[in-house]
Amino acid sequence: MPGKSAAKRVSGESKSVPKKVSKTTVKVKKSGIVDKENKPAKKDKSSKPLLNNNPVSSNRDIIKTQTMTKVLNGSLAPKRTGKIYVGYHASSAGGVHNAILQSREVGAEAMALFLRPQRTWSAPPLKPEVVDQWHSLLTSHGLSPHLILPHGSYLLNLGSPEASQRDKSVEVLVDELQRCQDLGILLFNIHPGSSCGKISREECIKNIAQGINIAHSRTSGGRVKVVLENMSCQGHTIGGDLRELRQIIDLVEDKARVGVCLDTCHAMAAGYDLSSEVGFDKLLEDFESMVGWEWLVGCHLNDSKGPAGCHRDRHEKIGQGCIGVEGFRRIVNSPHFTDIPLILETPLDEELGNKGYLEEIELLQSLIDS
């Protein structure tokens, strides 16, 4: 059960305002299955839907029936469970292994962290003893590599108009990917980049893809995916328009080593009103048509301080922003967000500290339909 503040948000007292998979053109919406011509499929009122040749009646079984032939996402899970895995961005102060300990304290089933200092271009290498502690704790905690989504340096800008900035960004990215390989991590999340208003968006997109290709070539033999995050349309950043993410992917040579992370606050700020069912459905529709679910390997769960279309990247605690509890209820009950890391990047609670994330995790878990 959620803690006291989480329970209040559930009761409405908040300010709620690739692993290759076969594709299909069938689209699923709440109203039912839609055929290739977007005409409602005829329903047989005399019988219930079947799952494995057995009648089903619960909402979860019906959703499973409808999505069995769909591409849900690009999860790297060895075996799909259909479950939601929530975690938060844990501190790696004192060593990356400490992030695992903190995650275990709040009952997190997924995790994000920084693998090196974020405000400097140089960083000391990982100590062998820290790497050993990481692997030992990872095994004891039972945290699967496909549910770990480290975040890249905020200095990194692969799309920069300045060659020197791009070169330094590639150097950092290569170092980060090597750290992932040493730790057995499969995913690495970055903000795509910014044109800084000095070059065209098209040229910036080409720069980003080129930087990823160079980093891949310099870590040949690796399996780590560079995960592109959608942005909030703030300033000259790339990725607020979902089509730009696909344009980068199309220019990446090693498609097996690229993916996408969907940030809910960024999507809201970019114009998708996730506080409404219509806005949520629009995001799902656009992501499918503009990017493709096969590329989704992670999600950042953040409420938004600003309303839809504000173009401001300002995170808020779950249920206390403009998305609201019901917006997140829709997210955690969508099959597209199963078997991938769902990461909280919400503000640290000044009174509860990391235990505040325990309440948010419990809140989100309480929203999942049984």
C-alpha cells in the first residue's frame, strides 16, 4: 500500500490537472481492434474473447488478447513477463555499486545512475574493486541488466555546431559505453543534442548520428545500445519532435545498438497532454507512426510542473504536477511499458530523502490494474 502522501494522491487530493520482433499493421485502441483500413472489426456478441483457446473476462486478459500480435516495445528481457518495473535515478556517490544498495532500500526493480562525474570532461577510470562489488551486488539484488538505464553526461552534445565540442562529446560517449561493457550494462541513455541555433536541425541530426556511429566503431564488439531520449522542444534541442528521433536512428549504421527512452515530462512539455486520455492516445499513435515501438527500451516517469506545450523541462513528483495520478494510471496499465525500465527522475523529497521514492514507487504500483 502507498504511504500517507501517496495515498492522498490516489484519493484525488493532489493537483492532478532491438531485439527483432515481427511487425503487424494491426492497431489497437481502447474501442477495440481496428483493421488495416481503420474500420472497426465486427464483434461477436455471442462469445467472449479467447486467450490460448480459453474464454477471458478480465481487462488484463483482454488487453493481452488484443496485443499478442503487436510490437509492444524493444525490451531486451530474456523472457517477457508482461510486468511493470519501476525504479529511480540512484546516487553513485562513493562508487557505482552504492546505487544498487540505495535501490534495494526503496524496493526498486529498475535503476538509473551516473557512471562518471557529470560536470567535468575528464573522469578517473572505474576501480577494479568497485566493478567486483557491482557484479556481486547485482547478483544478490537480482537486478536484471535490461532494467538498468544509466544517464549520460549533461555536457555531451553530439549535434554541436563546434567540431571541438563534438569531438569531446564522442570521447565521453566512448568512455561511458566502455564502462557499461565493464559493468555488464546493456543500455545507455543520452540527450540527443542541440544545434545551439547556429546550424540547421537537419545538419545537427546528421552530426548526432555520425557521433553515435564513431562511438560504435570505437567500441566494436560491444552490445551496449545508445538510447535516445525525447526532449521538451526547449530551445534548440533535438528530439522534441518524435520524427527527429527516427531520423537519427535511420542514419545510425548499427541498428542493433540504438534505442529510445520516452520521458513523460518531456512529452507533456512538447505538447502531448498526458493528463487526458485523448492526449495519451495521441502520444501512443504518434510514437508508433513516427518512431516505432520496436525502438522503445526505457521510460522516464516524471510529472510536469508545466502544462502541455509549455516547452519547459521541469520535473515534478508523481501526481503533484500537471499530468496527475490518472495520467500515470494510463501509463502503467499500457502494455507498451512492460518489461522495460521505468525510471523516476522526480525531485528529491527534502524531508524523506530517498524514502520519498519508496512512496512514489508504491503509488505507481498501486495504480496497476490487478
